[in-house]
Amino acid sequence: KAGVTQTPRYLIKTRGQQVTLSCSPISGHRSVSWYQQTPGQGLQFLFEYFSETQRNKGNFPGRFSGRQFSNSRSEMNVSTLELGDSALYLCASSLAAPPDTQYFGPGTRLTVL
Amino acid sequence: DQQVKQNSPSLSVQEGRISILNCDYTNSMFDYFLWYKKYPAEGPTFLISISSIKDKNEDGRFTVFLNKSAKHLSLHIVPSQPGDSAVYFCAARPSGSRLTFGEGTQLTVNP
């Protein structure tokens, strides 16, 4: 069974631009969560989706948004990028929500210049 | 408010010895705990979990201990191997809610 895939793997943007990241969960998984990882901050929760509905949202500004499609694939969007948005963005999928064991993708490394 | 804390950013041990990674939490509603391992350029991978009804769970070289009264979780790796060198994250959640992760501890196992 294929694992969680994330595209693109690396991205360089400039301040003020917007970006869309994509996540394809493990086949059959209906729950997708997004995390931001920065040095010393661990994994900060962004959002959780299940069956196209956002179940939970973390403490991030409205510039961060996401959605989930009927095939469980998910996207997250960051508008008006700031330097502090530079991070590794991780997507995780699980069979159910709330998730017990989550399976992570390799992440998208976003650099904002 | 950091509800899950890993106070040691790094830990270095000799191959063959025991590695003990620690995690403290503040939310008494947490009832499910997990450890993940992360190598550079990869996503975290699930290692081991424990429910609050237990105080110990073992899987091969990995054992997780839960002390509910102290709100403390630890991961023991015996014997440690160089391939265990990675960042280890603990995570916890209350029933019906999302996972909260700690900041991570970089484990280095020296040959």
C-alpha cells in the first residue's frame, strides 16, 4: 500500500505570495491532519479534516486555510506569505477521526525569502 | 500553553546502552500517548503507543512507561543502536480529540 504523499517536496516563495500544498492520504484513510514543524517548536497542529469536513483547527491566523476533497486528498493554502512561515509542513492520514495512529508524509519544505 | 513538553532537546548515548527519553504533560484529560521517530528529510513514523489504562507497553527494544500521577511518559530503548539516532516526538490526546505533540528530542547513539 502506498504511503502518504505530499507535493511539492520543496518550495521557495517570496513574501506576500501565496502557496498551495497537496497531500494524498493512504488509500482508505479518510482523516487528514496538517502540521507545521519549526526548529524547537515541535509539530504545531494546523487542521484536521474528515470526510471533507474540518473537524479541528489550530491556533494559526486566517492566512492558513485548507480543504479536503471527496477522494480524501487534501490541500492547504497559505496566503500573503511571511518570513516566519518558512517551515516543514507535514500531512498525516489515519483511518478514522479523531485519529489514533497517524501516518505521516515526507513533508513539504517551504522557504519564504 | 505547551501541554506536552520534552525538556531535553538532545540526548547522547553509547551503542548498546539504554536510551531514556522523557515527556511531561499537563492535561489530565489525555488518555492516549504515542511516540514517533523522525529522520531528516522524512516524516515522523509511529513507534509505540500506550493507553491510560496501562502503565507499560513493550515492543521489542522499545518500552513506553506511563506515570499518570506524575503526568510523565518515558520511552526506553534497549539496547540502543546507531540507527536509532533520530528526533523522537511524544504525543498525547484526550478522548475524542486531536493529538498534541512535544518539541522533540534529538537522540544520538554513538558507535
